[in-house]
Amino acid sequence: MQIAQSRRHFLAGASLGAAAAVLGARGPLADDGPPEVATIRLSKIPGICIAPQYAVEELLRAEGFAEVRYIAAEAGRHSERMARGEVDLSLNFAAPLVLSIDAGDPVTVVTGVHSGCFELFAHAPIRSMLDLKGKTVGVQGLGSIPHVFLAVMATYVGLDPANDINWVTSSSVRPKELFADGKIDAFLGFPPEPQELRARNIGHVILNSAVDRPWSQYFCCLLSGSRDFVHRHPIATKRVTRAVLKAADLCVAEPERVARMLVDGGFTQRYDLALQSLSEVPYGVWREYDPADTLRFYALRLHEAGMIDASPNAILADGTDWRFLNELKRELKA
């Protein structure tokens, strides 16, 4: 099922004033001052788990930005685009962010946004992560987001990701389709892929990061920015952070409206899968979870997997700035 709705119709039905009423959020602080820049540039990737980033445009305009640009990027490569000055801020996945900070990329994490967006699918008789020993697992490439997450997950249960798993990559066929065709044993999916596989009754879920510990206890995606941008434009950074967190709340309060905006904005095609995704991903946890705990957890796991050298404390010292989040938690009554 697909539902198309014009942008004008969406905004008429979900005005910023209505959204603010739903969220109970106050307007920008008077002593913030206007943002230092008129344009803000965000990433656009195939996955829709970062829905708050796609539902934030009118909130950003209310924060004083005259223009919001979405720059197409490969999932997990946001940091490279930030380093080149092409993207200002973006939601990104926790494990790749730790890798970027360890590599010296000039990125700064400012807040966590949501948890629980990835799901591990397998064919029978596989029932657990340990059962992947000797099996084939499809990823876009070694070092890709699914590969990094799976390597961390494998190490956590005692597997050697380099030797115990047969990684299958393809430059022409997506891993999801290899899995659907029965050519690989397992596949890690991000919205709307898990929702689509369930709709097609393909495989079964052996790990769901929205409910299975320890993964459900940590952020999946965090908001980060170019280190130079965050340093030079603190007011703009705070305003973007505020808008993204409000948008995360909107995903919880009005998932139907956000799903229509994702379709109308060209971020995804199917309204039904977008709505299901919004209903399943925990977008409200930014008030409860500590983003520093998330980075510390993934830094430890990546160190165990031999993928980084830095300590968790070094990752936190080099790649985070929680001042904006701390102020906004007080302001938004988090």
C-alpha cells in the first residue's frame, strides 16, 4: 500500500504549532541569538531509521535557518563528507562513529537520538548468533555498517568474525536480495528492509536490537557534526540538535504524519513500511539513555574485535561535546 500526499497537505495537517502543542516544547531561548549560518546541510541515506532527520525541515526553519539541504551520502560515510566540508551535521550509526573518531576524522558527537533499528535475519535452522559459525553472511562490503555491527555482535558472543563467518559481498546484488533468494544464510537489515522481509515472509529474526539486550540498552544512531562547524557555530549546532530531538518526539507522537512526510519527501516509497518502522524503532529513548555509555560500549566491543586502538575514554575526549544536550535536557524538561 502506498499513500501519496503533497507537501502542502502534510504541512497543513501537521503545522509546526500543532507539533509543538503535541510535544509540549517551548520555543527557542531568547538569549540564544540567531544561528550563525542561514543554510544547514544534512545527509540523505537509503535507510529511514534516521526519520527525525527527514522530518526536521520545518522545525529547522522555525529555528532560524532559511534553507535546509539534503546531501546524498552512502550510509556510514557521513564522516568523510563532513571532513570534506560537504555536510554540517547528520545522524550516524554508533559503531561507525567510533571507527571514525578512532581514525582521527574531525567529527563531534552531540547527542544520542534513538535505539533499536537493526535486525538480524537468518534462514532455518539458524536460531542464534552462535549458529552463524561457518555460515554465509551478506554485507555490502567489508567495513560497511552491517559488517561492523555484525563483527561487534559476533565478538560479543565469542566468535572470531574474521575466521568464523564467511562474508559474502557483491557489487551488483544487494545482500537483502541474496538472502531472499536463499544464496546466503543471514543478513543484517535496517528499516525499511526488516519490515519488507517480514511482509514477504522471508526468513526469521534471530536478533532485534529494539528488544534484545545488550543492544537495546544503547543508542543505535547519534547526531554528530563537523568538528569545525560545531566549534565555529555553537548556536546553529544547538538549534539543529533541538530541532532533531523535537522531530524524534514527533516520530513518537505522530508516526502517521511523519510516515507521509517520508514518502512525500522522496526518502522512501511505501507508506505502510515507513509507518511500521516508525512504530517499532524506539525514538523516545533520548531522554533516558546516556550517549557516552553507548560510545563507551561500542568502543570496548570494537577494541575486542581488533578494529580500533583507542580507549573508550580517548574516544569520548576526542569526539564528543555534550554541552548542547545538557542544556536542551533542562530546556525540554527531559
